[in-house]
Amino acid sequence: MSTTTGPATQAPAATSASRSLLARLDWRRYIIYIGFVVVFIAFAVTLGDQGFLSTNNLLNIFRQAATISIIAVGMTFVIACAEIDLSVGSVAGLASVATAMGIAAWGLVPGILTGLAVGVVVGAVNGSLVAFLNIPSFLVTLGMLGIAAGVAQWITDSAPQPILDQTYNLVFGGGNFGPIPGLLVWMALFVAVGAVVLAKTRFGRQVLATGGNRTAAEFSGVRTRRVKFQVMLLASVVAAIAGMLYAGRLESGRFQWGAGDELSAIAAVILGGTSLFGGAGSVIGTLFGSLMISLINNGLILAGLETSQQQVVRGAIIILAVALARRK
């Protein structure tokens, strides 16, 4: 007597296989992408009449996210290495005024080098104190936050430093590369390079190994002190370039540029799936974390919410996203 398998018996098997696949899928890894799509659709439906979907508004969302995304790329390496950098916002402000003053005094190229030197010096100090003197990065960079902000305000006497060199302003965020806004080109460049370095290079593997288990990394031959120094240096240099982009886009250097960006960058990194305890990181996830923050800010402004209400809603959404992404 033969036994046949019909559609009635195949359907439960297919359903069981589908359930098994969904059970194995770690959806928390993709919560930032799911959340971005959900928030975008919600704003598109509710704020369509306010011009949310207009080309200018969508470009504004990307422009607002660009500088934070660039800072957050450097922060991704720092947090993946199980460290933190609270000074990046102040470094951006100091670099902006140093660049403006350098251009006014010596010209275009020396001014650019002056801005980069700010990032190198601050990063070297942060990295040396953290890597070689074993001072917690939270304390080091908290102190550096105050130092950099104070120096920027001191040397400018709290006055804006105009940048009259139009070449600088066009290249550093104020102009377009063809039809594409310059800031978006800078953002794409940093995200692409950062993603490749973290995921595909030896340095990226060493960063993740150091953050995941420093002792095991050292037994494997990784010079963890050097890696920690390098990520702190990298974060400061990237923050300095972000400050130079602020200066180019707004045609002036001010100590206020970058104020508070360290918190936005950290939020973007954590939203993007990088572990606050180190050992895991995603630059692409960080990009979407920055875009999510910019998207929320833009939507709440168009919705007409007051500043206090925006802060409440923004904070609630970020907490919800992090809670959903948190692994058991």
C-alpha cells in the first residue's frame, strides 16, 4: 500500500519551516533600518501637506545628518574599541575657529593644515592619556571637552571669525559637486572609507578584538595600547574635519559649532547597532542612526511641536529604538 503526500500535508511543513526561519532571524540587528522606514512613512503620511516629501526638505534632512554622520564614523571606532570620546563637539568648534584664523593670517593651505593640526594635537593627548596612562577615556575626554571649548572661546573673544576665501567655502561644505551638495559627498566618502576599514582591514579587526576582549587580543599579538591610541586620534581628526565643514558651510568659525554633537554622535552609533561595551560595530548602521535623528528632528519641526515637546518625543523614540535593539 503506497502513501501519497498531498497539499494538505505539505502546507503545515512549509508553515513550520517559515516559522523556524523567522525564529532564527535576529531582527534586532535590523531594527535601525526597520525603524527608519517606519518613521519615514509615518512622517510622509502625516506631514505630506507640510512639504515633508519635497526635494528641498529631503536634501535638508541629509545636510543636517551629514556633519553628525562624519563625527559618528570616528565615534564608531572609539565605541567599538570599548572607549568613549566626549570632546569631539568641542574639537569641531576649535578646529573651525583655528581654520578661519589660519586662513585670514596665512592663506588657504596653511589654514586647512591649522584645522587638521587641532585634531592631531587633541587626539594625541587624548590617546596618550587613555592608552599609556590608563586614565578612563570618559574622564579624559570630559576634561578635554571643557579645555577645547574654553580655548576656542578665549582666542576669539567669543566673536565669529569670518572666512572670505570662497574656494574654501565651496569645497568644504558650502558648494556643490555637480548636482550633488558638497556635504553629501563628504558624508558618503567618510562612510564608505569607514565601513571598509572597520569591516575589511586588519586595523578594523584589531579594533573589534580590542573592544571585545582586550586580554585575548593581546595574547593574539594585538598591540591594544596602540589601537586605543589610534582610535582616539582618529576620532579627533575626524571631528576637526567636521568642524572645518561647519566653517565652510556657514562661512565662519565659531566656538559654538559642534556644541552637543558628541551626544548626537554617540546616539547615532548606538542606534546603528554598535555595542556600547565594544567588540561590535557597523558604520552603515551609524549612518542610518544619524539619518534617523535628523529625520526625527525635521519631522517634529514640521509638525509644529515646541522645543520642549520635540526633546521629549525625540528622547522617547531613541530610548525605544535602543531598547528594541538590545540583545538578550
